Amino acid sequence: MQIIRLITDTETGGLEVENGLLSIGSVNYANPSQVFYVECRVEDSRTITPQALKVNGFTLEQAHDKGKPSEADAARMFFEFSRECAKPYVGDVRLELGGENPNFDVKFLQAAFRNAGLKWIFEYRTFDLHSIVSGMLDQLNQKYRKSRVQDVIVSTDFAIEFAGLRARQGVHNALEDAKLEAEALSRVTRGIGLLPEFENQPLPDYLNLSVDRDLREKLALAFCEVVRGREDAKTEKRGTIFPM
């Protein structure tokens, strides 16, 4: 059986599917030259949150632009892209979605497919960067119990930086994030890059499988310590969220 993983990211009008879908970006992990990006409009009856627009950079006018395809049309376009990715293979093909915490994106895509009357052609398992990086840190915790690695929150930006990639600056874009997530997944699972556009951002030695394991672990711990110190400084500046 051939497994085709589509590393996919969405930008949305909020945290709930009722807020609507604004864009879909995707990279074929098996053939990263195949990429997909579409922006779509949200129906006027839906509520878009200001917080979401601050993250993705869309304006209300852009979100409701009648010149853009509808959410259902965008779902149909993604459906066709996914089928095209599977076409070169003979026999059973399994389509999986992946990314950073892909369950968020999946629930929006499932709603869009349902509203468009499309069959859900993806497996119900996902390839999750968040879980992989969290698992790597759990292994470090097990061996170095005093490291406080567990204090590090695995956000999208942490996972990207952990892979040796520059953290996102400014507003989020679905295709740019899908590419970053695909590159990060390749680096943390295989110890190699995926996309040529990231060749100038070197693989950290702690992900280089040719480096001694003990040294890799110490370097990973040092990275986590830097991030934890940075996050502690931010927390101290803004005050604790839940004062004891």
C-alpha cells in the first residue's frame, strides 16, 4: 500500500467551524513539488472573530470577497488536488493529512467537504508534528529529570525552531505554514531536509543522526533551556496568567 501524506494547514475565521474557512495550503510529502493553495470567501451569515483576522492578516472585506471561490468550491479544488497526488500510484493508495496539530485543520476541512457533498477520502489517522516533537522531549525528560524540559510548551513556532527553521514573522499564511511543517517533519523524523527553499537554514546537530547520541541529547537540552528562559522572561514581563 502506498501512503500519501498531504501536509496541510488552514487559516480560518475563528476557532470553531461555524466561523468558516479562509484558505487551505498543502504540500505532498511524497512529492514536495506538488503544492496547493486557495483562498475562499466566508458566507456573510458567519461570524469572523477579530482575533483570527489578527493572526491570518485577512480583512473582513477580503474574507467576504465575492470574487473568491466559496468554501465548498475550495473543498472541491482540494479534493481534486488530493486525487491528483494519488494518481501516479498503482494499487491501494492511502491518503493521510498531516501538519502541526492537524486535528484543528481536519475539523474545518471535514465540515467543508460535508457542506460540498464530497466523500471524505482521507484516513482518520494524521501525521502530527506536535506529537512527534512532544514525544522527543518526553524522552529527554525521562533521561534528564532535572532538565525542566517539561516546562517548554510545544507550539507551532517551537516545533519549527526545534527543526532549525526561523520562527514565523507577522501574519500566518496557510501554504507557508504547510511548507514549514513539512520541512520540520522531515527534519525531526528523518534527519534530512525536504524543500530546497530551506537549504540555507542548517539542520541542528541534535537532529543529525550521524552525531553521537549523548551529544545530540545535550544539544537538544541546551536549545530547550534557551527557549524556556525566553518564555520565562515573557511570563515575568506580562505577569502570571494564573496567580497562585
